[in-house]
Amino acid sequence: MKDHATLAEEFIKDEARTNWHDETLWFVRQKRDKAAHGLPEWEQLREWASQIKNHTLSNMDRYLEEFEKNALANGIRVHWAATAEEHNRIIHDIIKKNGITRIVKSKSMLTEECHLNHYLEEQGVEVVDTDLGERIVQFRHEPPSHIVLPAIHLKKQDVSDTFHKHLHTEKGNNDPTYLTRAARVHLREKFIASELAITGVNFAVAETGGFVVCTNEGNADMGTHAANVHIACMGFEKLIPKASHLSVFLRLLARSATGQPVTTYSSHFHKPKPGQEMHIVIVDNGRSNILGKPDFRNALKCIRCAACFNTCPVYRRSGGFSYHTAVAGPIGSILNPNFDPKKYSDLPFASSLCGSCSNVCPVKIDIHDQLWKWRQALTKAGYVPLMKKIMMKGMAFVLGRPALYRFSGASARWVLRYMPFMVKFKINPWYKQREMPAPPKQSFREWYIQNKKK
Amino acid sequence: MVYSKQKEMSSRDKIFSAIRKNKPEPVPFAEPDASVVISYPDLFEQFKTVLTAIGGSCIEVSSAAEANKLIAELEKGAYVIDTTADYPENLASLSPGLLASVDTAIIRGLTAVAENGSIWVTEKEMVNRLLPFIAQQLILVIHEKDIVPTMHQAYEKITINETGFGVFIAGPSKTADIEQSLVIGAHGPCGMRAVVIKN
């Protein structure tokens, strides 16, 4: 199992691409800022959203009961899955029962978390992902590298090559409009023929027993309204109490995600169309366990906007695949250790703890605090590599002794100046893929003492 | 055997019992207050500006009759399904394959939102749920008086479960999944126009 640092090393080998990735996501972050600053009540919206989510989490059983009752009354079939395996099995059973072979799926991070496509493939069932980015990565047998922009790790020539191979587009035609049109023709055929559509859920409303799905492409709607069976999959934390609360979340979601004022389609499903079956699968898969951890339960407020991805200096320069999980980025780094602390013990360290993630989070999750708490919890539990532990202990030893600290700093500056070969060698992780800084002439302390006297 | 009589706990029970055991103490919350949010001096202008910025367009007319005349001219020769006027009796059950050849769908919108250029449409007005998504072009007809400032006022005005399906539509279908280049017309309409009937 390769860790974040090793996988990131592979990603940044291509410097031009890394820079493009970094700048493109930063551009998305800037669009988010512009959208947020356009609303004087932005901070109030975040506060409302955070409070509604905290309140819902603290009354989750009551609201789930209310949702179930109302959804059943609407004619929606409600299923409960304690684990990812059960979620996959429920969906496979519905497929088998109806003798279905043509299946389309719009974006759902939960189905990624449960590895639904892989499971169904093993049962001989093919699922066509219909979000353009997801279809691209599906052709390439890759997972999405970003929860909102699944193919952000790819350049248009990569997409062109992939489409040439699978959709027989012109070789070397990299025009995004041309490529999107080709996917449109291909996917509209899939929609028209589909018998079953799987979607995620952005928000489920307890009061009305319905749910909301947001897309820009219209792929969730094309699938669900064409098919005779609709299965919506949700983690139970997607629930909110009332319809009026949707205003707060829909105002925050797209602005935080891409800087749009709202997604093109915000679809509210309450009843199946005549002759249609509508199912909802409500999944736990470790969430109730997170609910019991005061330090970490807050992460269940997440609405999957990916603002924390786009702002993160580590994500932008290391790419989604370096997180080796369905939900990457800062939020993934605090969610995944809950599911498997050993496998994901590297993720809370893939951060500079700059706190930018917490600042942009539309539901005020204390992401960087949790990253820091996870580092302690994982170290305590013995999941942190010995070398890192020794380094940290050594660091603490030096930092706790001012005289030793001053001596170490002076030595480092002296070495950098007179014996750079001592640090500029391959084994030093700080020298990998970067230049060592020029040594300052004096330390801050020396400068301060000198200048205080003036 | 006592144990054999015990029914195995269902997943539903398991989930509920874990949630009840683990949930925190009840946390109170403040209901959102629409009176403290942004307002716009001219709702129509704001709506038009945003809708244009997100790839849609806005046509002003003075009456419903003028709207009909304008639409008839615009869509001459095209395969149009107009649910605001006469439409095929079997529209509700029309197959996806047939709907895929519709050039233009014309549907009445109930509420428009100035802050984001979206229009609320329900199953009742669209007749067939697939129609507004599968048509190559979409025209939504709204009255200026039905434009509200923000989503807060929109949710006060609409009832989301009045019909089985409702949707806020903001502009044409779009994607930026290839190198973040915006392409209008992903799977759904390549163009979306709002016809706004003034007063």
C-alpha cells in the first residue's frame, strides 16, 4: 500500500501538469470567493447551515423516522443498509428482480465509497456513469480524482485519446466542445435505452419525505425520468428537517463548489412517476460510529462541495489519487481514518494545517482542528511510522530547549551556506523535487535583538 | 433454546440503535430569517443579468398573447411541444426515444429567483418529466410578478411536494469536465430562454 507522500511523488513528476492542476483549482477557489463575497449574508448562511446540520445530527433518529414515514406515504420504497456490502446487495437484488441489464448512474460519492460499480461488474452487471467527467474516468478504468470535478487530473488531449479509443472521435481533435458533443450523442443513447437509473442524494427532507439531486449537466434527470426504476442512495447524514432549509443549502452548495449561483438543475423528487418504482437506500457504513466521537462527528455535516479540495495547497499539488480513497482532499483526510485508521493513517499528515479548508467550509466543519486531532489519535494508536515518531520526538526535544534550538538553527544555516552537499542529497526528503532555500544571514532572534535596540 | 427465539436484528434496527446510543445531546438551532438577506432594487433586472451570465437568455413581452406570437415566430418549422397551449394527448406517456427528437419544449414556470436566474417548474406544467431535460431547446414562460429575490422567498412561495416532481432550472445544460472549459449543452438543452411577461 503506497502512502500519500509516495503517490504524490508520482503525481508531481510532471511539473507542467502539476502547475496546471494547482492553478486551475485555485481559479475555482477564486470563483468561489467572488460568489461568496457577492452575498453580504454569507457568514450568516454558513452559521445557519452549521446549526441546522448540528441540530439534525443530534436528533437523527427522530428525523430519520419522520423521513421514512413520509417517503413511504409518497410511494417511495425505503431500504436500510448497515454496511457497504448490504447497500450493494440491495441494489443488485432490485436489478435481478426486475431482470434489468441497462443501467445508468449519475454522480454519487456514496456509491464510490461502497465500490458499487466494481461489485456489480463482478455479478456481470454493467453500469454506465453519465456525468461527463465520470464517464471519461470510467472509460480509463480510473476512479474520480475530485468529488465535483472527477477528471480534473486529465488534460484535453488525454480525453481526446480516450474518446478516440471508445467513441471513435477524430484522433488529435482536442476541442472540448467537439468532445462534449460526442459524449452527448453517446450518452443520450444510453439514457433513452436505460431501464434503471441510480442517483445520489444531495439533501433529503424529513418533513416531506422527498430528496433533492443537483447537477449541471442534467444527467441525473435524463436517467431517472427515462427509466422505469429509480434508486437513490444516501448516507443518513444527508437529511435536513424542513423544505425551507433547502434555501440555505442550495445557496451555499454551488457557490462553494464552482462559484455558480446555483447548479443548473436542482431536482426535487417526491413520488415515482406513474408506473415507475422509486427506491431509496439509506446507508450507515460507519457513520453512526462517527456520530459517537465528539472530536470527529462534526465531519458528518459535509455537503460534498469540495471547496476544501480547491483551496488546499497539498491537494492542489498532489492530486486526488494520492489520497487512495473515494473522497480525497481535507474532508477525506478526516473522514477516512474513521473507516480504517490503519489504511488511512497517512492522510491527516497530508496537510500544512494552514486552516484554509475550515475557512471556506460552507457548513463550518473544523477540518484543520480534526486533522491535528487525528494525528494525535493515530500516533497514540501506533499507526504512525516509527521514523516520523522519532523525528517528532526529536523536534519536540529541540523545541523545548531554547539554547539547543538556537544552536541547531545556527548550525543549519552554517551547513546550508558552507556545506550544501550535506543536505542536497537524494535521501533528504526535503530536497526531493525542490530546491533548498537560501540560508538567511541571521536568525529572526538575532535580527530582533539587533533591531530592538534601535 | 432461548437464543433461537431471538429474532436477528434488522439493519434498520441496528442503525437506529447505534444512532440513539451515539448521538450528542440535542442541539438547538436558529431558523433562517429571510429578512436579513440581500435584496435587489429591480428584481427583473437582477434575474435577467444572472440568467444571461449563466448562459441563458431573457425575452421581455407585455402580454401572454404577445408571448405566444413571439414563440410561434421563433420556432417556425421546428418540432415544438408547448405545454402552455395545446399539446399531444399522449405526452405524459410519450417514450424517451420519441421525446429525444423534440426541438423545443415550452413550459410555464411558477416562480423565478433573481439571485440565481432559476425558475421553478413542476410535473404538472411539464406534463412529462423528461420533457424539459431532453428537448434541444427549452423556453420557460413566467410572469414578472412571480420573480422573488432569493431562494428563501422562493421556498416560502412554492410547495415542494405539491406534485411528485419539481425542479429549479437555471440556464441550459452545461459542463466544464474537460479541462474546465465551459461547454453549453451537455446532455440536455443547448439553449434556455425565459420569456418574461411584464405585469
